[in-house]
Amino acid sequence: MIPRLASLPETAPLHAAFCAELRARGFAGDLSLSGADRTVLATDNSIYQLTPQAVAFPRDRDDLVRIARLLSEDRFAGMRIAPRGGGTGTNGQSLSDGLVVDLSRHMNRILAIDPVTLTVRVEAGVVKDQLNAALRPHGLFFAPELSTSNRATIGGMISTDACGQGSCLYGKTRDHVRALTTILSDGTVWQSEPLDAAGLAAVQARGDRAGAIHRELDRIQRENAALIAEIFPPLNRCLTGYDLAHIRRPDGRFDLNAVLCGSEGTLGFLAEATLAVLPLPSHVALVNLRYGSFDAALRDARALSRLAPASIETVDSKVLALAQGDPVWEGVAAFFPEDAGERARGVNLVEFVGDSEAAVEAALARLTAMLDGDEPAARRRGYTVARGEADVGRIWTMRKKAVGLLGNQKGEARPIAFVEDTAVPPENLADFIAEFRAALDRCHLDYGMFGHVDAGVLHVRPTIDMKAPGAEGLVRAVTEEVVGLTRKYGGLLWGEHGKGVRSEFSPLVFGPLYPALQAVKAAFDPGNQFNPGKIAAPEGAALLTVDGVPTKGSHDRAIPAEVRAGYDEALHCNGNGACYSWDPDEAMCPSWKGTRERRHSPKGRAQLMREWLRRLAVQGVDPLAEARAARTRPGWRTFPARLSASLRRRDDDFSHEVHEAMAGCLACKSCTGLCPIKVDVPTFRAKFLELYHGRYLRPLRHHAIAALEPLAPWLAKAPRLVNAAMRLGAGRAVGLVHAPNLSGLDLGRETARRGVALAEPDALARLSPAERLSSVIVVQDAFTSHYDTPVLLALLDLLMGLGIRPWLAPFRPNGKPLHVHGFLGAFERVAARNVEDLGRLAATGVPLIGLDPSMTLTYRSEYKQALPGRDLPRVALVQEWLAARLDTRAAAADGEPYRLLPHCTERATAQPAVAAWTQVFRAFGLNLVVLPAGCCGMAGTYGHEAENRATSERIYGLSWAKPVAESGRTGRLLADGYSCRSQVKIVDGVRLPHPVEILRDHLAKPIPAPRLGPARHSETI
């Protein structure tokens, strides 16, 4: 039994008093001193870990004023704060051991869109993709492009003066800022926009903080104009942080926004922004160039740039190889063919955009003419062209995932961010990178590279095991050498991702101008309370250093290596935050979207798991040994101890905070498919629940859910009695709601009426080769067989109508509910029995298929983890098997298309299987469109648990409610997940057909006969 684990040290008295006073003064947002929230917000997308004393989630601008005014009081002079947006910073910009102020939870409203003036006004917590989704109906977009655009906030973009792909055409974030609303350190609400001489004089005459700031910055700029011109390099990326070079606009106006953009939360709270937006290009094309070496790709960029494309992005062979192992490759593989059997060692992606097809094609023609010419020195291997938003968008999605894909490299050493955004003049880039690579090679470090070759910016992530002793020293050594290289080639260490802990190099880079930056900081923040130690520090105060801030690796060193290996699904989360995706129509993490609580995300849960394992290690507890004991001891032997621990339960057990986060997981597996690192929350969640409930008793509903599969055939013998009992509250008594009704059909009688026999190895072995080729075994699942029997019967009728003989595998529990709730010992035993039984059937040569996506995919995922090294039976999803046997080339589509809402587990982990439905429908002469959608909120039994029901329906409303309202009653909206169909019926009272029911109904029309040979290898089994 695991021990009680003390929670984090209590919040320091100063911070606790600050939060209490803040609440007393009417703070309307959320304030958290919990160990879970502090643990989760201790990290960002960097290698660092700094635990805050408390977290504030302001609801509006007034809350920010309350914080600033309270900070300015003498009794809270020792308080330190750090504003936070999406937490995507790679250099610890939003980390603090004081108060973190997270603006993303509540301050995420789009306040105004003006298509006439081409401007928008937004709160700081609005996500970039959220903004562009709102702008799209107006034909507009916010231009600066980021790989993290689905979770990066506008406030964060402004605070780091962010830019990325296309910056040579569109510039940086500051180029699109028209006005900012900032809460200054004394609580003044200040709207900054360019001021002419009269306007500047009027502001300077004010007696408050705003007046003092304008007086001081005007003086700094005038007195240091020559030095500023000398020190700020003429780069596309400029110098992030206090951009004095642009405080005077070309027309002479004074623009405070130049200093605020890139200030990383060190000068005040950014509350709102007025931004310029642009018309969406109506046409786009992308040329994908392949090279024999990465150096060739870099050196070719200058010639490509002369054709003035919108952007040129480059990717090295390591990133390409990792992409090929990710689901994203399915949609882009055709654009990156091999050359004589060899993969490209580097690619350049050259984009052209325009308002007319003719303009884009003309630009393309100029490039292809050059490419088709005889230029052997360029070492180009070949190219492809993608046209249109769909194809181009898929390639850019692959490129956006490069950061995360690098983190998925196997082994303890992983690519990390600390010198990843160097910028040099583009003409120097190839030589600079050659020396950069040589420096890394001397340190025996592996690395991956990608980036914005047209702007002279490459993202380089050296591979280091941060848990190894001396890792921090290696970070320093590499950083110092790269700083020297950037200075040699006229560039910058921080070309794109801000300074953060790298601010220690500010005095070196700015030289005699650094005191001017100190003066800027002092003018805005005389108490040095806003994100201190970053960009500039007042005289006597220290800047942060790259090896002076605790790292995640230093915390993880306390966890024994064998334990880290046993919980590998959590410990390699690198913080990239892909699970914070804003898009409600993306499967990734419904619990995050439904709660907006960062602890209810894969990243949050992984961070909590790391801290939980560390605390166990500190107490000398081996969770692997505890798990082995839990799986072998009978439950009755440990019941007295568990009962005693439950009765004496104390709230200060850190395990309770971890459990609260784990209990909110839907186990939908979107993280395992869509996280670039493949963080697998359902797996480590199950391991946690096993040990947590080895100490504390389980709720009754867990036992009821665990018993459901083996009991289902017996319950189905008395459906009226069981359904009546559920209506009378039998489910609610154990914490379950909206229990589905048993179908009431006698499956045995129905299959006998159809002549469908149970699959037995002896009977199958007697089949002739021809009979075997025209047979298939349907593997039952408890929910379709007993609660949605008509769907199973529709599948049998469909198969027989196609001339295929279906056999029904004897019912066996699949075990998925056991795994979800952490009954891992029982799950292993069920899986072992199933593998043995299904293996005997598979050995006859007759293929196995399953109907429900979630249950069927368990055979290829959870079974593989539970039974390592075992030869697992191949169980295909029905559409995979049909697509491999029907003529899918085909037939003209018949009338209005059907629309499919696939199960989110299937969408996230078996994307080819989702696509297979369209192929099967095409073989029937039908058109099927797979709708973009997230999770329905049911996820097996999650939505049936009373404590989850409100969140379940909130998740449903984010994505599924709209298509169901629009076409749920037309008969053309389909769902292939049993739990999904159940959720729709509960919430909207609509029964969505399963795709096999539609196909069965079209059997009256001539359908191409299936091939009777072995399946093609397109099945994802």
C-alpha cells in the first residue's frame, strides 16, 4: 500500500495574505493555492520548473487593476508576479516562484471585429486560431503564423513579439498592433497608440505612472539615438524586448507599443489589444523541394528568395523521419516521394499566395522554370506542387508538428529548447549553421533542425538527457558557444522566442545600451515586481541565468531509472502543449476543453504524475513493486487496511489532488494519437488508479462497471426486469445515470434465424479454402451485442448480402472498462484469455472483425501493453476489412452525401480506419463526408458517472450539438461509436444510424462483389 504523501509546502504567508486581500477587494476571477494547480503551472514549454506560491485567474480588466493596486502597497513590496498566456514559451518567460497570473482561462473574448477598418479588438487570452476562426467568415485573418497557433494566446504573442512562417511578407506581431490596453504597476489603465508631438506632450504632463513613463522613454530615446542605431541589428527579427529602435515611427510619432511588444510581462499586464488584420489570400500553392543534404537546402534558399515567395520553410531529415511515424504523414506522403529508393535529407517548402489564380500560377511558373533548368550545383533532387488550401494546409500542419515530433525521439536523451531560435542575416545562414553543427558534433550531441530559412532563423534542438548529472553545465557550455557564433555572424541568440532565462546575455548583447534598458524597466516597474530577472534588472538586482533556474530534469533525477521506464507514458512530456488545442472540432483532450482547467489536460496530468512519482521516491516507495503486489494479492486481504485508510482519510494527501485530475480523464486516447510525444494518459492513469485504490476504497460504481461485461449476457436474459430496475434508480444508487436499456432482442434466436453459427475452431478448420476466403468472424462487444443489437444484426445482414458468410465469435468480455478504471490485474487476465481464444480462431485463417471502434482498438493497443511479447490476434474494424475487399475505385455518388461523426478514439489513433468508411461508401455508390468534430463527451462509461455528467454534456455542446441539431433527424448523420450514439440519444433524443445500417439498406442496389483473396495491407491492424 502506498503511503500518504504530503502536499506541496503551504503557500508563503505573504502570498496567502495577498490572495485573501485580493478576494476581499472583489476579485471576481479564480484564486488557487492548491498543490495541483501550482505543480501544473510550474512548467511551460521549456526545460525549466519553477513552482509558484499561488495562481490567479482574472476574469476581466478590473481584476488586473485590483492585482496591480495591491502590489503597489508597501506591505506587498516583496510580492513577485508573472503574467501567463498559453504557456508555450520555450525559455521560462511565464514561470515564477511568486504569483502566476493566468489570463487564458477567462480573458479570452473577442470584443469587436471591424471589416471596414480591418481591425479587431481582443482580450489577451484569445488564442490565435480562435481569432482566425472568427475572422474567416469576414474573409480576414491575423497574419503572424506560429506552429503553436492552436494554443498560443494573443497576449503571449505580443509579449514575445512572435512571428514565424511568412514573416518576410507579413512581419512580426508588433507590425500588426494598433493599440494596447495595459494595466501599469500603479493600477492605471493605459491605452497606448502612436502619439504625435502634441499628444506626447499632453501625456507627459500627467502626474501618474503613465506620464512618468512617457517622459523617461522619450528622454532615453533622444539621448541614446545614435547608440540605438548602432547596436540594434538590421534583421527581420530585430531585438525582442524593449525595442527602442522602433519607439519613433518613420513619421516621427512616438509609439510606446514598440517597447511593450516583446516585453515578456516585465512592464505591466496586457489586457486588450487592437490589431490590424488582412484579407485572406484566395489562392495558394506550395512547392516542395527535395535535397540530398540539409546544407544544400540551406544554400539554395538565397536563390529561391529572389523569386519573392510568401515564405520558405526548411526541414531536415530527422524531422521528416519522425513525421513519417506520425498520423500526420498519411495526408502528405504523396508530396515527398523517395528518389531512387532514398528519402530526402532536407526539404524546402516554398509558398506563393495571391488574390487570383493567375498571379499564383505566374509566380509558380517562374520558380518551376528555374527548377527545371540545369542547375546541378543546387543539388536539388526533385519537387512536387500542392495547390489549394486543403493540400497546402496538410503540409503546413506537418511542418507545425516538427517541434513536438522532435520530442518523440526515443531514448532518455530528447531534443530540448534553449538555443533554438537563433537569427542571422539570411546570406550568412548556411555558414553559421555549418559551425553550429560542428559545435554540437564536438559535444557528441544529436539534433534536429527546421525553420524559416528565408528570414535566417533555424530552430535547432540539441538532444540532451536533462536527468543526467551535469546536464545544466552542458546547457551553459552550448549556449555560450552559440552566443559567440551569433555575434560572429551578425545575428542574435533570441531571434523569435524571447529571452526569458537567457536574459543573462542582455548586458553582453546590448553593451553600453543596457543601462537604458534598466531605465525602461525602472520607469514602468520601480518595485521590480513584474516578472523580475528577465530582459533587464535594476541596479543591484540579478538577471536569471540558463543554469540558475531549477529544471524538470533535476526534479526527475529523484525518480529511480526503472520507475521512470515503467511510467514512460508520462515522463517524456516536453510541455509543447499541443493538448491545449483551442479547436472544439479536434479530438484532442475533451476534458481540457470542457473545464479550461490545465490540470485536466494531458500535459497537466503528466506533470502531476511526475511529481507524484518523485514524492513516492523520496519516501522510498517503489510503485512498480506495489503494482505487482496489488495484482497478486486477493482484494479481501487488503480490505481492512483500505477501509481504515478511507475512514481516516486526510485531505492533505497529494494523491487526492492527482486523483482529482485523473478522474476527469475520459480515457478517449486522443493524447496517444495526437500528442506529438505520444503522452498516454489512459495508460498511466490506469496505473495510478490501481495504486490509489490500493490505499483507498473504490466507489461502488467502479465495481458495477467492472462487472458489466461478464454480466451482460445474463442481464440480457431478463431485459424487461433489468430495464425496469434501472428506471427505478438501481444505477443512481451506485452513482450511475442515464443507464441505457438492453435491446430486448434475443441475439441467439436472431442469429439462428439468419443461419449464423458460433465460430468454433473445429468447425472453421473443416471449411474448404474457398469457404474460408468467403467467411469472416465477427468479434462481439458487450455494448453492441446487448444494448444495440440491431446494429450487430445489420452487420450480419450486410455481410450475407455481400455473399460473405459471417461467424459470430462466442462472447467474451473485452476488458476495456477494467483498464479504464485501473483493475489492471483483472484486465491482464481477461486479455490473456481473449488472446488465447481469439488466437485459436485466427489460426484457422478466417479473419476477425469488430464493430465498435473503442472496443476493437483495445485489441491492438491496451492488449499490446498488457501482454508484451505475445502474438496478438489481428482484429480489424469492419470498415478496414470491407475497404480491403470491395472495389472502392468507383461508382458515381448517389444524391446528398451522408455525414459521419466518428468515435474520437478512432479519429485520433486510427485515422486510416476513418478514411476507410468513405472508401466503402464509394464502393456502394454513396458519398460520405467525415465531419470535423471533437469528443461527444460520453467516452464509454464516463458520461454515465453522475459526477461527470455536467462536464460530459458541456463537452457535447462544444462540437456535437451543432451537427446533430442541423441534420440529426435527416437519417443522413451517422455515428459508428456505441457510446456516441448513446450520448446523442440522451441529450437530443435522436437515434443516429450506424454506417452498416445504411449500407445494409442499400443492398437492394447492385454492389460490386467482394474479392475473395487475402486483404490488402491497407488495414490498420
